[in-house]
Amino acid sequence: MKKANNPAMEHLLRLAHEASKKAHAPYSNFPVGAALADEKGEIFLGANVENVSLGLTICAERSAVACAIAGGASKLKAIAIYSPEANEPLHPCGACLQVLAEFAEDMDIYSGSADGKTLHTTLKELLPRAFRR
Ligand code: THU
């Protein structure tokens, strides 16, 4: 894992922070925002959307993927995630990693916590053996 310090990452993390303000997280009180960049440099946002039937909750990362694909993206390059409630930079959950792997062999994953810590990992690092056919 590398400590993140590049301008593209800082920009995506700022957008993820903004996106976290749109989260619908009344059950966990853990809002998460995501900002996803495709190969063309277009950026798409997502936030977690919880449901009273808790298992129907959508994570911020998958919300951003749906937004990106519906918006015309095909290959994904980088994602940033942020929660104001996170004491440490988050990793995407396993389900989200597999969904990201549908649209990228590998990609940068940036994460930020409320006290300003950042982390740069990659999809291959977090999910080295994604299910692929
Ligand atoms: N959550 C995300 O949106 N992304 C993650 O990477 C981890 C967890 C959401 C799901 C749920 O709404 C809340 O955070 C608490 O788990």
C-alpha cells in the first residue's frame, strides 16, 4: 500500500467527500461517498443508499459504478471513497471489488478518512483473484 499524494487523487477524494453528503444512511449513520474516473477522465459520483430492509443497501462504490455505466463509461480507471465517520481510510467491501472488476483489469483505489489520512491501493492488490470467465 502506498500513501497517496497525487493531485488526481486529491481531486477525486474531494469529490468523494462532497458525494458523501448525499448519502442516505439513516440506519448506520455511516455515510460514504465515491468518485469514479473512467478512461476518458470523466468522473461519476456515488453514495451509499440504505433501505429499511437492510440487506437492500447499496454501497457508495456500486452506486458510482451504476452511475458511470448508465452515463456511458465502459472502462474504469480510478475510484476514491470517503466517509466522514471513518477513523481510518476504508477499503471497498468484497462485493464492490468484484463489481469494480467487471469494468477494470486493475484500477487505482484511493481512500480518505475524516482526519485527512489517505491511502492508495489497487484493485489487483485488494482482489488479486477476482472471479472472471
Ligand atoms: N459502505 C459503503 O458504502 N462502502 C464501503 O466501502 C463500506 C460500507 C456502506 C454500507 C452501509 O450503508 C454503511 O456503509 C455501513 O456499513
